[in-house]
Amino acid sequence: MMSRKPRPYPIIYALLGLLAVALASGSSAAPKYKVLHGFTGGSDGGGLWGSLTLDGKGNVYGATTTTIFVLTPHSDGMWGFAVLQRFSKDGPPNGGLIFDGAGNLYGTTQICCPYGYGEVFELSPGSRGWKKKVLYHFSAKDHAGAPWDGPIMDKAENLYGTGGSAFELSPTSDGWRFTSLHEFPSFSGDGINPYAGLVMDAAGNLYGTTENGGINDCGFSDGCGTVYELSPTAGGKSKEHILHKFGHGNDGVSPALGALVIDRSGAVYGTTDIGGRLGYGTVFKLTPGSDGKWTEAILHNFTSGAGGDHASAGVVMDKSGNLYGTTIGGGSGCDCGVVYKLAPGQNGKWIYTVLHTFIGSDGAQPDANLILDDKGNLYGTTATGGPGGYGVAFELTP
């Protein structure tokens, strides 16, 4: 069962829109937070549950529950907004978007016609706007339907993602070929509910998390969650390796819905929504050993209150090895979440800093992974809050 918090009622945050602008612009000290667009739930859409993506020109793309949009930076510091595609009967876009080398966008919907199990789509730019093409309709027999997050792409432009199972879509002369890479059983020590998106290392191995499965000593009958690796094998299939089963002692429980991140040494970083020493979630690191076993280290235990709690998103890493992420709770009195930084310190200790505290009118419930541009600026989304009450896209300069 998913651990997202209920959506706050949007109008609460809309009442304080002017206050948020004043607070955001009144301080000259870093970090600097800026709302790029406050969504209204009207023609611009609303409810941002996925990450943003950047093109080579600094334009920012994302999805609401009804639209695909682009934000364009202007020389005066303002940002233009445009809707590229609207969704209605073809199901709401879900998760983040990615670009291929030709400038086409790819994404997923969780539910859609004709089977109701979602689709993978492509948006191609043209002189008359962006044209949508469905690459694959999921059906019940695929076991990979209802993808929660967007796909990733390798150098050969094969797409990878997760629904009920992990899958690959490969371009062929006759369309896109679907391959089930791994099916997660109902419960057998393996993970279940692989809601988070995938990441790929340089060798083509895929990494992800399951919200449940593994062991069940955390009080959840369906298990505490896992981190897994899928290694390519002959015949186009994959072999699964469970890197970690959550739930032992003060370990985290229920990995976040955001994707993992891999550093240059091959270590894997992520978050859990709950568990840990204080029960409010963790940031963890998994390090591979020469014997093939992986060792977990807890880098941070979230607390209730000003430090933020319950990380629904994963973390991203900058060139210096600093980690950045969000929590959906804690922070200010409205329990709207925070943006945080974890910096590696001496003796294996990590330094935790809150970069921004959401107050509702500037966004609330940041639910998806942040992204970084080449200058180190962070971009993200909130599912609710903002001047319009239906979430925001934001920029944060640490």
C-alpha cells in the first residue's frame, strides 16, 4: 500500500500567495528560492507528482495530471509558460519525462484506454506544435501495467520502466517490442510494488526499489521493501539481485517513490519514507563489496518538525558529491515539507542542512526527485500549494 500523504485542500495555500512572494524575495542570502509557475487547476493543469527535465537551452519541461508543459527563461528573469499537450480520455501523464537525442519527449500514463493499464508515449516537436504517439498500450497480461514513474533511455534508445514488473521497450522496424525483464511475485522474499523509477549504471545494470516485499519484521504484513539490481542476460532477460532488504532494527522502511542515484564508485543512494531510528524515514547509502555483498549506511535519520520528515522523493547528487532531496512533511507549521542538502563530512559523517521550508503558499508536498542543471541550480515540483493552490514548479539556487 502506498504511503503518500493525503492531498491538502488547495484553497488554504492560495490565500497566502502574496506573502510567499514577499518572503521569497525579501532575503538576499543564499539559497534563493523562486516559484517559476503556480498552477491553478485550470487550463494550465495542476497536481505535479513527477520530476522536471531540462533541454539544452535551459527550458524546463514537466507534467501535471492533465498537461505536458514547458517553462522558458526570459532575459528579465521571468519565465514563460506554455502547454504542449493536453490529456483527457487518454489518461493523465504520470512521473517524469525524458528527451532522446532528436528532441522527442517520452513519458507514461498510469491509466488509459483501451485496456485501462496505461501507456508509454512520445511527443515530437513540429511546425504545428507537438504531436503525441502511443508507443505501447499495457494490458493485464503484461504485468507491467500502470507505471507509476516515467521511463529511462539507454544509448541505443531502448526504454526501461516499471509497473507491476520491470520492462523494456525496444524500437524496431515494426514498432516497439515489449520485453518483461522481471516479474515481482506476490510475496516470496522478493520485492513487490516497484513504484519507483529505474536508474542504469555504465555497464547496463538497472537499479530500483520496491515499496514492499523483502522481510516483514517491521510490522507490515506485505514486507518492508527492497533495493534490487537487474543485470542483463542472454536472450534479452535480466537476472535479479536483492541488494538490501529493509526493516532490521533501526533501518528504514518503505523506500521512497523516487529513483535512486549512483555515484562514480558504484555506491547507491536513496531514501525511505518511514522507519529509521526516529520513525520518520532515512537517507541511506549502499556500498558494493569485493565479495558481491552490499553494505548499508544510514546517512541521516529524519525528525519531526523543522528538519522535515517523510521523504517521498529520492536524492540527487552534484559534482562535489552533495546530496539534495525533499520531504513531504515537517518544516513549517503547515507541515508542507522542506528541501534539504546532505554534505559529506569528516569520519563518514554527513552534514544535514535545510535549504528551503515550504509554507504552503509557495508550494507544499514536494513529491518527486529534484534535478540539477550544469550550474548547480535545483529544479523541482510540489504536488499541492502555491499561489494557485494546485502545486508549483520551482528553482532553488543552493
